Amino acid sequence: MVQAAFTLGGELIEPGTRRQVDLPAAKLYTHAPLHIPVEIVHGRQPGPILLVCGAIHGDELNGVEIVRRLLKLPALSRLRGTLIAVPVVNVFGFVQQSRYLPDRRDLNRCFPGSESGSLGSRIAALLREELVDRATHIIDLHTGAIHRTNLPQIRSQLRRNAETQAMAEAFGVPVILNAELREGSLREYAQNRGVPVLTYEAGEALRFDEWAIAPGVRGIRRVMRLIGMLPADGRRRTPPAAEVANGSSWARAPIDGILRPRARLGARVAKGEVLGVVADPFGHDEAQVVASADGIVIGMSNLPLANEGEALFHVARYEEIDEVESAVESFQSRFDTPGA
Ligand SMILES: [Zn+2]
């Protein structure tokens, strides 16, 4: 059975073809049109419709490279179903090297959007109609915010949907967080429609972190095998199921000043452990940043400047922390993560 052709952005996409479509997002103030580039790989045989998208926060670049590498995979010639790949969702933020839209709104808080709303709302409506509402599965690619880095991690609502959980485990990174939905996010919108969505968070904004990109490409491939889009590969072993974190919290700067971090990304830390020290420039007035629970450092600030209350170290808590610690160590040595 051959699957049907469909229309995206006014272009007819035939089965067994690959097309690039430029979705007209809006115009710049100068009236120059701005497009969201989309590549569609429409397999001959029916199967899931997977949307993979990067840079909905315009300065989060690792996902852009993940999408580029994904589209180079030779296995896509045997694709079942349809891959809709969007390297840069927030094209406005991307050209400005900014997380936000020109009106400083966060596109990932604008869903479901409206055709008569402001820029963010209109773009969200366009994405929803052309891309999100077609998808049967979604992987949304993110990084830490500016000056913040994340150990590669999956964030998802695991308990509501067994398929989401299976996808999160198949992705094969050692950190999985059961994350609440943010109002107006792509993930909230799709998840409420019953579509399984994974958010992959890895590395830092405005960087290419190879240790975040390579496992991202590998993870998407594994999910595509799991849901039957790519042929199963008997030679590859499935990764051991990662422990889901019980929760997470940020250790914050106790005073304003200059941060000297002591904990590294991926480290196991104990409650009460000193993760870093914040001090004035002479080091007279010093205060310790202390872990409030046992856990693993899954995110941290890379900027040695902090104001009181600023989030510096993101610590995830676990039931089986020994297992997570060894999974993180082997992941870090394999992908050459900083701190390994
Ligand atoms: Zn993001």
C-alpha cells in the first residue's frame, strides 16, 4: 500500500519524495518576506508523521545542527511514514541571535495562537495548522538559556501516555525529567491533543555542543526505529532504561557577586555539599552555594557573575542514584561531555 500525497504550504508532496517548502511566516518591517524552511521526507509506505523542530527559541542552535544531520541519514531512503523537519522555527529570533520574537514574546508560550493575533500568535497558528496538527509524534529540540548549559536530557509528561514514556526511554540519554506542561507551549498544545511529545534539552544557547548534538541525532533515530519509521537494527543494543528523576531544584546564589563553581555538569552531589562560592571581587565577602538535596547536576550556569537568587546549579533527585551516576559517567565519557 502506498500512502497518499498531501499538501503543505500550498505544495503537493507525493509519496516517495522529498521536498523543501518555505512557509511564509511574516514580513520584516521593510516588507522583505521571512520564511520558515521546512523539509518533508514523505515515505512511500504509510507510517507515523514525525515533526522534529529546532530553535523555537531562536538562540538555541544545537537543534539546528541535529536536524541537518538527521536529514543526511541514508536510512531515510527506507522511511515509513513522514518526517517533517524544521531546523529553525523562530526565524525572527534566529537572525537576531535571540530567544524571543521582535516584540520580546516567547514563541513557545503563544500556542495555540490565532490568525488575527500579534506576530507570535500568528506564527503559532501557522505552525499549528501546517505542521503540529498533522503530526502523530513530535520531538522539540532545545538547549539551556543563554550562559546556561544542560546535560542532555529528555523532558516530558511521562505518566499520561505510555508511548511518550517508551519514546523517552528509547531516546537513550541518561536523564529523563517528568516535566509539567508550560502554558502556551508547543508541548502543552500537542500533548493535550494526545500527541506524544519529547523535549530534548542539551547544551547551551548560541553554541554548537558536539556532546549535545551527536546524542540528539542518535536519540531521534532510536525513536524512529521504535515507532516503526526506520527498520529495526538487530545489531544495535537497546539502551538500558534511564531512571526518571523524582524532581529537580535549582541551587541559587546566596549573595550578589562572582561565582567560582566547584561542582561540574553531571556530578553526583550530596545534600549540604558546596557547589560553588559567590564572592565580591576581593573575596572578602563570600557565601557558599549549597545543594539542598542529594542528586545529579543536570544544568548549570557558565557565567561567573551572579545576582542574589539567581539559579546556578540544577540538581535532579533520584530513587536509584547509584545507577544514574554510572549511566551519566558512561554517557559523558562516550560523548566527551565537559566535566567528564
Ligand atoms: Zn528552549
